[in-house]
Amino acid sequence: MSAPPGSYARNMRFVGYSDQGGRPGGTQIMVHRSHAYIGKNEGVSVLDVSDPRNPRAVNFLDGSPNSWHIHLQTHDDLLLVIDSVDFYMVKPAEKDYYGRSVEGVHSSLYGVRGQDFAAGMRVYDVSVPAQPRQIGYLAVEGCGLHRIWYDGGRYAYASALIDGFTDHILLIIDLADPAHPVEAGRWWIPGMWRDGGEEPSWKNRVALHHAVVADGIAYGGWRDGGLTIVDVRDPARPQLLAHRNWCPPFGGGTHSCLPLLDRDLLVVADEAVLDNCADQIKYTWVFDIREKANPVSISTFPTPREREYCREPGHFGPHNLHENRAGSFQSGQVIYATYQNAGLRVVSIADPFRPEELGYFVPPLPERMTERRKNRPLATHTTDVFVTAEGLAYITDYNAGVYIVEYTGA
């Protein structure tokens, strides 16, 4: 199948595309039992991808008004979907949303929770993959969840903005009974509990984007608050092992952490959040984590340079990493990373001190804007990536649907 006009690639083969049944756009994607689930502002798209050359939209799960449902997780028979207030209702510009912690904002600013917006986590049964059936719900007293990590077992780990805190903190959720999820514990960087009398020592935005948990250790990205490594083996009593922050002098936006425990490495991506590199060039870092209490940065991924991406419309720089989930593509050496207007990048860290780009795929410009943000330029915005065990990479765009590509080898 020929690549779509306007796309370009190196060592990548175009496989398929879907506009999600006329609902293009989305953020996080999970591929599970030959179905793709894509989180969007307005709900969740479900695609049958048993033939990846011809993905078919088979369902759509409606969301709540004035809410985000952009992040989700699947494992076994469960699909977890976030409910969060749409912050752009009050903060219409990205510099307002990303520029500093919400601090004094209370969820009541957005209206009546459960009526004007939704805040919590939906639990669906996906034993019939094309027909998710909601079986449970966790409500939170605040603005809702941002992103979840769940790869099986009893606990899920979410970033949650709960009333009384300056921004999103770590929330540990007990799924022993998926129909009745309950809070098991929480952790935050000291200074975030406003109603507890704590005062932040920072002026920029410190908020958990999400944490990936491996062997009872949570590796969390805190936007302008850097990296934390937290022992969560006792969910009621999380213990901080290390906190590293490189903002300033670097531009912040720490987003995704990928632990590679077989190599004692950690890959950490700093999200680009403003157009035309106005928030600095952002990097994807490689850390040595042989000593969990003393993570050491040893290199960065190469910055894409085949075009002047800072001069192109939209954001240029890291966003998300394929997270080596159970049942998906897993590698301690080959990393798939999204770079927004620079598409998808495949990077080798066979030598962790000298990461090397192996290939890339950059989709064409979207045909139209579908997102809620106002006054946005028409731009490629590759947001998330999921790679199957067979090596097919599914990538999403805020406005342009799902592309399926395959790394062909250098």
C-alpha cells in the first residue's frame, strides 16, 4: 500500500489508516485482542484492526460534556478510561494550561461535578472487544484524572487533580473488585497539599503527568517538576527513593518514563508544549538507574534535523513513548517515540551513551481541525504510539486519525 501524499519516512513502511469512522483525532491508543481503543475529548473510538491494512470503526463510547477522555488502559477483560474536566474551558491557551500549577482552582470553578463535567475513572468489561460494557466507576472529589498506568494485577496508578492540591498527584487505585474501584493510597511532592498548609517552592507547573510502575517502583514525570522514583509496594505508604529536576535550566514538561529494568536504564521524555519551540528544544533522556536512589542522566536521544521543525506549524519535540506493556512489543534497545510535528521516531539505545535514530514516519497535515482548542494552526501532531508484538506501530494525531506503520530495518 502506498504512503499517503504529504507523508515522508525513512526505514518505515506505511500499512494502514483510519479516520475512526469520521471522528478523526485522539490521544492515547491501546491495541488489545485485534481492537484499537482511542481516547478522545468526546469519548472513545473502537476499531477492529484484525486486518491492519483496513481498520474498521465498530463502536464509539460517548463521553461527558465539557470533559476529557483522552487517556485509557487495557488489560485482560478491562478497559479503564479517564474522566477529567476540560481545562481549556477556563484556560483557553496552552501557555495558560502549561505555564503554572492550577493552585487555587477548585473543581467548582467548572460547574457541578457529575453534571457539568465528569471526574473519575470508568471501568469497562471488554471481554467482547467491540462492545465495551461499563461495569464500574471511581469518582474523585476534584477535577478528575489525567492518565493511568495499568498492566494487570490489583492496582492501577493514576494522576489525579483532587480538590485541596495545587495540581495532579499520584493516586493508587485498588481494582480487586473492578466493579467497585477504591482509593488505596496517594503520594505527592511536598508543597502540593495546599489545604494541608503546604506551600510550593516553585513558580512553574509541578504536576504528575503519569507514572509507569515496574516491580513495585513508580517512575513518574512531573512536568516542570522533573522525575520521581517512588516505592509503591505498600500502596498505603509510598516512599520516595529519588527526585531529580532539571527545570530550570532546561524547559521542563517531563511527561513519560520508560523503565528498562533488564538493563538498569530509564528513558524519560520531556514534552514540547508550545508552538515553534517557544518552550526550548525538548529532549528524551537516558538515565542509569542501577542505584534507584541515585538516577544519573547519561545521554539524550538525537533531535530530528532533516527539516527545520521549529519553523513548522505546531509543537516540535517529544510527547510519548511506547511503554513495553505485557503482550505488546518489548525491547530494552529499540524505543518508539512520538515527536509531534516530527511524527514517530525509532531509536536504538544498544549503546545507551550514544542513542541512534533508526527510522521515522511523519504523517501528512490533517485535512481539518477537530480539536476543541481555539486558534490552533493546521499542523501534524503525532501524540501517542502503541507497538504490537508483531511490530506494527499505531500512532494517533489530535486531528488526523490513526496511522499504522512498520519499521523495516535500517
